[in-house]
Amino acid sequence: MESDSPHLRGSLIVFEGIDGTGKSTQMQMLASYLAARGVEVIADCEPTHGEWGMRVRRAAQQGERLSIEEEVDCLLQDRREHVRDVIEPALAAGRWVLLDRYYLSMMAYQGAAGVSVEQIREWNEEFAPIPDVAFWLDIPVEVALERMKARGGEQDAFEQEPFLAACAAIYSAMEMPWLHRIEADGDAHSTQQRIREVLCEELGI
């Protein structure tokens, strides 16, 4: 007999940090862990690979950046579409959404480019759901740069030491009850264990 009770709302889990901290690796490890426990999971990233997100990605990959005004506009448009088309429907259906970057990245990266960090937060929280749990993967900037160098390829316009240091400083100043700092300069499995311990304390899983 089918239950008449509505779906329980899913949870939004976010991975944040400067480039090279292992966000995508940790997100995929957690997705596998949750799926093995019967949790329906959607793992995604921002900026997305939609029209607005790709404008930012393509410019960065070419070693350039859009004007800060266009960058902010593209990221907000991209997030609005992502919330409307992916995040909110999944949460409403009881799924867990795991994101590699969310609006805290915008606070750090566009904040480091001179936009008001609090203004960025306000713009986003007008329409974007607040995470249930966010993990700031914290590693020294020099370690992040070493990791990026080791994985090969050209550094994009965001992956420069002074700029990443400014981003890290903004992350370190963020104070949200749902944001947890995770030291992530050790091996991936140790980092994942700390992430799971926080989830157990916060969400009971």
C-alpha cells in the first residue's frame, strides 16, 4: 500500500575551496558512500556546462576573464537556471544534491575581484537554497598549486597564486553554522573520513 505522506525533502551538500583542494574527488567518494546506503544522489558542479556557465569557463580556459560585471551576471543567471531546473526539483523529490562549488565560490572568487562579499551572498540567497552542510576543503595555496601542476595542463585565469590566496582569505572569514572547515592536505581517504564524521553529526548518516 502506497503511503500518502509527501516526500521528505532531500539535503543539499556543497564542497568548497580554492582550486586543487580535491572537491570533485571528495564529492564523488561521498556520492558512492551515500548511494551504497540507499540514498538517491545527484552530483553536479557549478558553474554548470550550460550557456551561462560556459561563458565563464571558456574565458578562464583561454587565460582571460570576462569583465567583473559580466562575470557576476553570468554566474547568477547560471545558478538561477541550475536551481530551477536541477537543484530544487531534486530536493523536492527527496534526493540529495552534492555540488562541486556553489555560491560560496562566488563570494570568494568574485569577492577577491572586488565585489562586496555580503552583497554576493544577498543576491544568491534571494533565490538559491541554503546548503544543509557545506565543506570548505582547506589546504595551503602552495600545496594547491603543486597539485594543479602535477595534474598537467595550463593554469586558467583563476589559478594564480596571489588571487587564490585572496580567495582563501575570504573563505577563512566566512562564518555560517552549516559551513565546516576540513583540513584537506592529507590523503583523500582521511579527508573523506572527516567529511563523513561531520555528516553523521549533522544529518545522522
